[in-house]
Amino acid sequence: MRRHGGVCGLLAASLLSAAACAARQPGTATAAAPAAAPSAAGRDGGRLLGFSAPATAAERDVEARFRALPDPASIRAWHRELTRSPHVATSPRTREIAEFIAATWKAQGLDEVVIRRYDVLSSNPRRVAVEMVAPLRYTPTLREAPIAEDPDSAQPAISGAWTSFSASGDVTAPVVYANSGNPADYDELRARGIDPKGKIVIVRYSNPYSYRGFKALTAEREGAAAMIVYSDPAEDGYAKGDVYPKGPWGPATHLQRGGIAYDYIVPGDPLTPGWASVEGARRIPASEAVSIPKIMALPMSHQDVQPILEALGGPAAPEAWRGKLPIEYRLGGADARLHVTIDMQTDVQPNYVVEGRLLGSDRPDQWVVLGNHHDAWVFGGVDPSSGTAAMLELTKALGALKQQGVRPKRTLVFAAWDGEEVTLTGSTEWGEHFRDELRQKAIAYVNVDSAASGPNLELSAVGTLAPMIVELTRDLATPDGRTLYEAWRAAGAGGGSITSGARADGELVVTRIGSGSDHTVFINHVGLPVVDMTFNGPYGVYHSAYDSHHWVATIGDPGFRYNHLMTQLWGTLALRLANADLLPFDVATYGAALAGFAGRLHDIPEASTRLDLGAFGTAIEDLTRAGRDLSAAMTAALAPGPLPAATADRVNRELRRFEQAWLHEDGIPGRPWFKHLLFAPRYTYAAMTLPGVTEAAEAKDWTRARTQLAVLVAATRTATARTQAARAALGR
């Protein structure tokens, strides 16, 4: 996961504090757009959104039976198996885990289980070495020290420091410190007389957050010879609190491995951009692949980097650039020189996606897709193995219900992705592989990258799903005895009282969708409604060898209580989508979110005067009005009881097409793979709304901005027409 990452970046809009986001990496906290309150359908006589009264009673019974089945001890056992040893993408252990998941799903009773192989360009280290050659000689270990309390941390199979898709090379050059490695930081260096060209740049995670792949692209554009990214204790170490094994924060030698591919331009296999890397697929030359970096890069721990920073010399760093190491932060540029050698094996290797299906009893050709990735930088205690363990417990419970004669009405498709940590690879290839079928059959995609590193629910989703999600959290209990709804509201208000200072329902679900995890292909390329969720907490061992079973069991989620709650939440959400008479989509809430997105255009200098936003505002008002009319009609239609199947199918067909109204096959200018007009990641993974207009306006290309705005207005009108068609299909 690289969001909010992932969890702060998937996702890239979260409910976390800035400090928590910095520790979590990668991700940027962004506010949720205002959303309409849940419609009355979920409150009318206790009926659930999208369900008649008889269907509500049956659904509540099924959900209660489901939630009684998951067991924290069983989740812990799954987790221990998954984290036995490192399993980076393309390793033999990763294929073993894929085969283990497939065998488990077959034993649990899923109807169809298959492992799909995608041969993708991959990146693995042969040799990574660093030596300071001036003003003194010093060789960093580039390793993590074992911790006695965590025997797994001593496993010899643990890798040293590396980043996937680093360029290979051998360079000796002066060193400069460039803060977070964002463009403004290089401007500051030049203002102070330091030219980064030809230098080895040291940058730090966060301060403020940006994805390491954006740091790499920026360093590449600046002409740097190589990039070192280190974890300053200000972000994820002792300055935050107790370090592992006493607390959640990173110890002195922890390494944040990660990918640096430019998958915010094109995710997935760099050689098959926009089509699946199946057998016989056409491949472009690597020299034409825009997502492959051309700069050498590696991570370091703060223990390894401190002697280098101490030797930099040069001007004092600005106050805002100073971290929490006990040194005088300087900018360098002359005194210190490093010799960096990186030799990468970059070749085509297999990734393995495991797919399992629980066929629907009534509408097997309508799908609800659930996914989590199984590859990890080391053990993946939180990221992703907590999510994988939750998914295995979820399928076990649903398999048990199947044995009792209880099936979902729609088909549930489960996917264990490979290669997420590299370029969001497995999910992207699978999504491209089945793009047309997904657009015809899929209802939604629900992603859990990491189930739990703490107790705080972080959830992003498209606006249509927000009211239903808020509604179902009232039916789930947290380990401390509150409803999940109560805990969610209070946590968002800084732990305040549920009656004083808590957020309103419309503020709970983040409706801005970024990137950094496996939901990306489904919203940005296929055009499906998506949900991404995790329980978050202080997490300073991200992508390190200390993100282990022991960390989760003793620090992140003792007793696996929140992993258990995630299993219940994930399954309840899937069942509600699978069993609803009418899909529980709220278009009015989507319209309210879209109005918030449009409002952000006014924050771009000159946009209000250069662009005529009136037609867009009118189109949004029409959409929201149509959404309110549809919600009222759905409520009225379900009040007497279940609808005729043919009527429900006509309405649901239009609702399934709603999200695809925002697809533009030409894509965003400069990034044609990203086809959704409302959502795309910034190069930092952070969420950017209305990306075609926003990027053009920020670049002051007003001709392009006007063209993109016209496309957006037309799409909004299409979405309104589909909403009105759903209303007309009710025939009332």
C-alpha cells in the first residue's frame, strides 16, 4: 500500500491528523466534501436503504448470522500463517501464498476459484551499496537490527534497503539535503545558491507528505544523480512517542521500502499501458514506458543517514526543514560526497491474482467485487496481511452460511491481488483484462488494503454509497461497546462527546478519491463505485521488517479485535449491496459532493473570472434534484413490499450505469489511462477532484480548461439523464 497510503494517500483523503498521516505514509489528509444526510428510506419504519420491509427483516437476520461467525482467534491464526516469512512480489513465497489462498477458498466452499497469471515488468535488487567517501569514510548498514522480542525480525531472508524501479548505476557525487523533495524545496535550494543538478539528494518522508514516486520524478527533473529517502524521527520515530517494541513508532534502524514507479501517470505493467499483460499481449519497449523512473533511489533509516547529514556542511537549513535528529541540519553541496551503487534486475516476471466467487442465488450475473493484495515489502503485518487475514475469515463465514443454504442474491467476487506494492499491478491487469465485463455486471468494488493498525475508522467512498455505509455502521459494535457509528463520529471530533462537537453524518465518509491502492483501476479506469476502508492508528513501522505479526498482536491490534470488526464491516457491506431490492445508491449525496468539488475551482487563482462555471452549477443542481426525486420514488415504491423483479432490474440497470457517466474515453489530458472526470490522483497520490479542469486551470491553460469544463458539464447531464431513467423505470 502506498496510500494513505494508501493509508493517508488512498486513499488519499483521510480522517487522520497530519501527524498520523505522516507516520502512515503515503497519504495526505483532506476534508470530506459536504454530503447530504442519509435519505429517509433507511429510517422509514426501520427499513434499510434499498430494501422493502420483508427484505429488511430477512437481511437483518442474514447479517446477524454472518456477524456471529468471524472469530478473532481464527483471524490471528490466518495472520500468523501469512506473515511467517517475507513475501515481496515475484518471490517464491508470494506464489505459495497465492496457492494457499486458492486452496483455502476451495476448502471453504467458494464456487469458482482460479489463479490468474500476469507476466509483468518487475524490479528486484541485485546489489545496493552506499559509502561516504568525504569528508570521512563511512558505510551505512542499509539493514534493520533484530529486536529480541520479535524473533521474525532476525530472519535472514529480510531484504536490505531498496526501492522498486530504481534505475541501476554507479555514481560518486556531492550530497545536498532537499527537505521533502518537492518542487518548492528545490527552488529554495537554488535561492540559497545550491544547484541540485548532478548531486545526490537526501529527502525525508512527509514534511509535508508526498509519495516517494513524486519525489523521484521531481529529483529526476532537477537533474539529480540519485535520491535517498529517509525516515526522520519527527515523522515516524522517537519524537512521536515510544518506539517498537515498547510502542508503535519506528526504531532507529527501520527502513521504509517502497516503489517509485510513476503509476500516477499509468499504473500496472509499464509495458502494457491500458491493456492486460496476458499471454501474447503486445508490449511496448521499456524506453517508451512513461512510468519507469530514470533515477537511482533507495531508502535509509535515520540511524544510517545521521552521520551523512552531520557531515554535509553548507548553509543552515531553514527552520521548517529541521527534523528531530540531534544534529544541526545543513544543506550541503560541497563537503560531503557519497558513492552509490545500485544494480537492479528489471525483467518480466509473473504476478499471481487469486479469484474466487460465491455465486448469487437470484442475479448471478451481477457482481460485488471485494479485494486485498497479498504481496508485502517484508512480512506485511498491517499492510496487507491484516486485510488478507480478514478476507480469509470473511470467506470462511460466508462459506459456512452457504452450507446452511444461505447465499447472497448477487455474486460476490473475491480477489487477492499481487504486485500492488510495485505499480498497483495485479488489480490493474485484472481490471484491464475484464474491463468490459465489469462495466456490464459489477455493482461496486470494496477495497481493504490493511484491516487494522488501530481503532479509528478511515473510509472513503463515492457519494452514492455514503448514506448506506453510515446507516450500516449503526448495526456494528466496537470492542468498547459503542456502535461503530458512535465511535466513528466521536473520533472525527477528536474523541469528543457524541452529543457535543461530533461530526454530522454527511461528514463521515470521505468522498474525494485518491490513489495508492487497488481501488484505483476500478474507479479511474473501469468506472465503478468504490469503497476503501481501514482501522487506523499510530503506525511508525510502515513497509519495514517491524511491520510483523508481533507488532500487530502486541501494539497495533492486541486480540485482533479491530481486525474482527473489519471482517464484520466488510461482510455486512458486501451482503447489503448483494441483497438489496434496489441498489442503495443516493444520487443526491453524490450531487452534494460534486457541488463541493466545483466550489474548489474557485480557490484556483483566476478560475472564477476565466471560466464560466454557471452552466456547471446548473447541471449539478439538476442532478441533485433528480437524485432527491429518485430517492423519494424508491422509498415510496418499496413501502408496499418487494417490487416485481422486472421493475427492479430496470431501475438497477440504470443505477449500475450511473458511475460510468463520468468516464471519458480520451482520459485526462496527458494521462489518458485515467478516464474518470471527477477523480484522479495528484502526482503525490493525494485526491484531486475534477482533474481535467483543475490541472488545466492550475497550469493557466484556459483554452484547455474550458474544453474540459464543457466535457464535464456534458457528463453531468448524462448522469442526470440516467438518474431520471431510473426514476422513470419505477413507473410511479
